[in-house]
Amino acid sequence: MSVEPVTAKDYEARMSPQLQLTKTEIEEISEMLLYEELSRARIRDLEEGVRAQRARGSARAARRWTRVARWATRRAERYQDQN
């Protein structure tokens, strides 16, 4: 018993003569693709918003660490002045 591997391309080539879509089926597929593209656009918008939020967050963190470093420097200088 031998088994031949079937690729998607082979399967489509065999099935394509049998595929006859009606106008309604084509419209349904087009509508489905439209909704799919809309959902992809929404996902891209959300990802872009997240990237912008991360950039603002990292800038905020950098300012915070700068303030902490300045505070630590002043504290170290005060400590050295006392000794």
C-alpha cells in the first residue's frame, strides 16, 4: 500500500473544475473578507496605540530614574560631607 502526499496546490487543482460559486456565495465571501480586513485594521490600530503608550511609559521611567539618580548623588555627597 502506497500513499502519495497531497499538497494544497494539488488539492485545489483537482477541486477547481468542480467549484462553481453562485452570486450569493461570492457576495458572502466578499463580505466575510471585508469584515476580516476591518478586524485586521483594528488590530493594527491597537498595536500602534500600544507602541505609542510604551514609548511614553519608557520616557516617564527614564525621567523617574534620572530623578532617583540625582537624589542618590545628593545624598551620597551629604554623607561624604559628614564624614
